[in-house]
Amino acid sequence: MRQMGARCYYVYIVASKIGGTLYIGVTNDLIRRVAEHKLQLVESFTREYGVVKLVYFEQFDDPENAIKREKRLKKWNRAWKARLIEQHNPNWDDLYPGIAGPS
């Protein structure tokens, strides 16, 4: 996922469940950021709605493109977002275990 010495940026979607509440964010550390959602330590939208499953992400080489993509996705209607997720993750599986590695 990450290349040695290269800085990566991610746009990600977390969900409460299949077809549930969605949250779209951008980060330079996907593993840490999703772990923060999962731990629900901070009072936030994701904590209030139980939005903790990583269901989609994209990787970028620069922050500007990642932020542009995040803003674009946030403007999409719900059906488009669901279709994007389902094209890559039809069962809305939690992708976090696959990127976090062994605990």
C-alpha cells in the first residue's frame, strides 16, 4: 500500500453497515485514521452514528488531488456513492483488517 519514502494521501469512506450512514474523509495515514474511527474516542459524527467500517479508499501522491477528490465525492448523491463502493467492495466488507496487518 505505501512505498518506502513516498508520501501517500487517501480518500476513504467508512460506513455504519451495508447501505448505512457514510462518512468521507481524507488522510495521510489511513491505518491510524480508521483506527481512530473504530475506537470512537472523540465526540464526532462517526461516533454518534457508529460509522466504523472502512468500505472504500483511493490512494493519491499529493494532497491537492486527494482533497479535490474528497470534495467531489461529498457532493455525489447517495446512490452514486453506494455504486462506487459496490463496484470495488460488493459486500461492504470492512477493509481495515486487510490494510492494518496482523495485530
